[in-house]
Amino acid sequence: MEYILTIQRKKRESDQSYKQSFAYTSESEADTVATALMALNGRKELKDTEGKLSAPIEWECSCLQKKCGACAMVINGRPQLACEALLSKCKKNTVMVEPLRKFPVISDLVVDRSILYENLKTLGLWLREEADLNDHSQEMAYESSECIQCGCCLEICPNFYVGGKFFGMSTVPVTMRLLTEMNEAQYREIAKLYVRHTFAGCGKSLACRDVCPRKIDTEKMLVNANALAVWKRGKKK
Ligand code: FES
């Protein structure tokens, strides 16, 4: 099956973006957008559909197993992991591939997601002494560890923008975990920051629930974090 991948490209941050299409023949139902990007870049000469010689497509990946989040991008209008996006599941044989739009584009499909980590730092989300572990906190820790900080939830969120006061869903898993594990002083500090940077700005559209590649139940996670930080309920349950 032949697919046409139309890639949104940009050489440098300051350049205008443009679209460029490449043909890729898939021989397996298991081929993903990541498979196609690797194959295109592996060609001796990369030519677009008009026969123009092109530079390799810049994109990021690491695990290729849906575990690191590096390959998050917008595929046919939906934020998802390139290593998970099966070409055979695309409705047409034309596939639009764009970088995540909420983050500054560095080049082609590579974006600067450092805000994800800056926001975790601003919220002070690290343990400062031994964790208070019990059955409840261990369950929270397990659920929290599913988040791979890919940024898909922020891409779809109508309230998040880089540099804004609202930090979005990506900080909630770690907040929820730490609120169940930390001592009282750190608990109060993080709860206060959570209310300012998450609870107050969340419009509860829950669009994040529909795009999380790890299938995290973001609604349940928000309810848990709100119970802990806002209503001060359920810390030890
Ligand atoms: S390369 Fe790690 S999630 Fe896709």
C-alpha cells in the first residue's frame, strides 16, 4: 500500500514552515508513522513527490515502544506517538504529520518541551525526605508512573499555553503521587501550588483523557489530586 506522508517542515526556529510530501510503500500492517519516517531518512537520496532532493526529516525517538514519549507529534490532526500510529489505521492513504503545535518548533517535527520539566520544578515536585508508603500511596505511585511526559495532553488542552499560569495535566500524576507520600509541611506547600497552577485553570474539558497514549484515566487522577490538595480528603485512605 502506498502512503503519501505530508510533513510540516522548518529548518530553523526562525524560518517559515512549509509542507513537503513523500511517498512511502508499506509492506506490513504493523508499519507506523515512525517506521515510515525511519525508512524515508534511510534512503540514499530522499526525494519528495515532485522529485526534489531533500534533507532528512528531523524528528525524535528513542524506545520505539510507546514508553518514552519522545516521538509525540500531530498525525492527521491528533496528538499521538509516531511509534504507535499505525499507517493501516489511517482513513486515507494521505497522512498529515505536524509537530506538536503548543511548543516552540526547533526543526521539522522536533519541539522544545522543556516547559514540561520547568513546570515540575516550579511546583517543587520532588521528595525531600523518605516517602510515607502504604497500600494507597503505592497504588497512586503506580498510576502516576504511567505518565511519560510526552505532552499530548497539553497539545489538546484548550487552557494550556507555554508560559501560562496553568500547567495542565502533565503535572497532575506527579502531584497526586507526592501528595500521598510527603510529610505535612511539603504537602501544604505543594497543595497550594497545585491549586494555583492546576485546579484554578482547569476547565474540565477532559480532552486530555481522549489522547493520552498511556490511557491514563485523567479524570480519576484529577479527582484524586483535587480531593487531596483542595478538599484535603483521602491522604491516607
Ligand atoms: S519512541 Fe519512545 S514513545 Fe515513541
